[in-house]
Amino acid sequence: MPATRTTLRRSLVAAAALPLLIGSLAACGYGSDAEEDKTAPAAKGKKLSADSVRLGYFPNLTHATALVGEQEGILQKELGGTQIKSTTFNAGPSEIEALNAGSIDIGFIGPSPAINGFTKSKGKNLRIVAGSASGGVKLVVNPSKIKTLDDLKGKKIATPQHGNTQDVAFLNWIAEKGWKTDAQSGKGDVSVVRTDNKITPDAYKSGSIDGAWVPEPTASRLVSQGAKVLLDESTIWPDKKFVITHVIVSQKFLKDHPDVVEAFVRGTVKTNAWINANPDRAKASANAKLKALSGKELPAEIINGAWPSIQFLDDPLAATLQAQADHAVKAGLLEKPDLAGIYDLGALNKVLKAQGAPEAADAGLGVK
């Protein structure tokens, strides 16, 4: 059935998940740009075709498949004697650079840096091999200044960084409202204030911003300071699902070590199943891993507010990735990218089939 005009407009708003302003993709996580994790469990059992697999991810709740998978030892168990060596990143571009440089083999990452990395390499550097998470992005505001969405006009709203996923989401939302804001300066009917997630709570507390379109747990940090959730990005999308995190692998590693990739994907599928079957334990596990990585855990009110808005799933939601790209092109945010071959879901679908689960679709963007 053809999409209605309203659905298309909503999907354009949801280009939210695609900040593909080439060269200006930015952080949506927490922690250093590259920090080795020395808390991973030791490898045990039969070694696969590689001695080790180098993993990259963000110490962020939208990367909880990685956090929980490591904390519970699920990923390492599937890899047997092949040791996981993890590095955490703060920004998608730096993780892509590490993948290109051969410093990591597999990574959890958002849609925009994956698309940007794939297109800039002319389709030669990475493949998306599995899903991980959907959702976890909210517009939160000062309720004393903003009571309805129309009240945003004339206000100052933060996004994590110029051109990042949430920045483009908000710029598109503004355009859908018929308002004008300059994408470069952020000035206009709504002032878009690019603010690092780590200092956004202080900016809100000082009154220098009136709200923010941000990922979790930043949104819940603001709520703990009295902000109100005005819009959950998932409500913009059909079925309330859009890719926020998926699993990528370097094409060289995939070619040389398909058994390792399959074992790792099996580990992510088992981790997501464990998370969904044990939400409270999984939340505590993710928080324990965050504490191990950063030295402190998230307060209960913050993680309790953030966790329910994130869905953990194996399907990479390829159709939403294509929709993001298509609508971003229509909005004039990027040149039309060639995404053919960005997905290789062979390992994922083999794992899902073995479990009697439905296979995941690649929206026509899989390897031929």
C-alpha cells in the first residue's frame, strides 16, 4: 500500500536518525574517543579462526547489547578461545576511523557514521551484519517555558553537535513545522544550540537552553532536573521503530574470519534475548558495566527513565535506514548515497533460522 502524504512527512521528520552532513558527524555517546576496556572476561574453550576480535562501542545505553553482552560474558562465551579486546569511543567518526585503520574489527555504531563510512569508502570498508537497538531519543523541555510543541518557536533548544543525528532530526522537525532555522548557524525561528551531551544538563540548569533533542541517558538527566518529555522520536516512525544502533564489521575481517563474525552475531542475538527476558537484571548489568568503564554508574532515576524507551532487537531495520537516506536527500541534506551492499545479513539469518525465528530483511541493500 503506498505511503500516505502524512506518513511520508513523518518519515522525513524522522530523518532524525540520519545526520549525514558529510564530514560533520559527531558524538552521541559518552567517554573518551578511544579507551581500552580491561574488564572483559578471559577467553575459554576452543579458539576460532582468529586469536582475538577487536570490538568497538560507546559506553552508552543505546549500546547496551555490548555493555550487557560483555558484563554477562555472553559474547565471550560464544567466541570460546577467541578473545574479545574492547575499546570504547565517544564519537562515530572516530570508531569508523579505527575500523578503517584496522584497529577494531567489529563495532556497535549508529546509522549515520555507518552510512558515511560506507559511502566515503565507495562501499569497500564495512558491512552491517546485525541490529542492536531502536529508539532512545527524546525532545525534553523546560515546562515553565514550553507547554506545547508550538511553544518551541523563539526558544533555544540544544542538540549534541552540528550535523549529528539528533541535530538533523530537530532541523527537519523545524522545517516540517514551517519554521526557518539556518542549518549552519542554528539561528532562526528556533535557536539550535549545539551542546556536548556531557554539559547539556548544566546548560539547562543555568537557563542558557530551554530544552534539548537528545539521546538517552541525557534526556533522563534533564528530566531529573525538572524537564518534561515533549516528544519521543519513536512516535514519529511507523511501528515506533527506527535504527539507532547496529553492528558493523570490516569487510576484510568478515572475509577472513566468517566463523568469528557468526559467533559474535550469535552472541548479540543471545544477549538481546537475555536483555528482553530479564529487563531489570539487564538494566543493572548495563549500569555495572558503565561503572566499570567510567568509575560511576547512572543514578536509579536516570536509568529507570531511560531504559524503557530503548528497544533491543536483532533486526537492523534496514527499511528505516533507506527511508532516512531517501528523505535526507529530498531535504537537501546530502547527495544521494549508493547503499547497495551495505548489509550482509547471512550470519544473522543463519543464527535466527537455527532458533526458529523470522529472518531479517536487508531492504534490497544486501550483498549480491
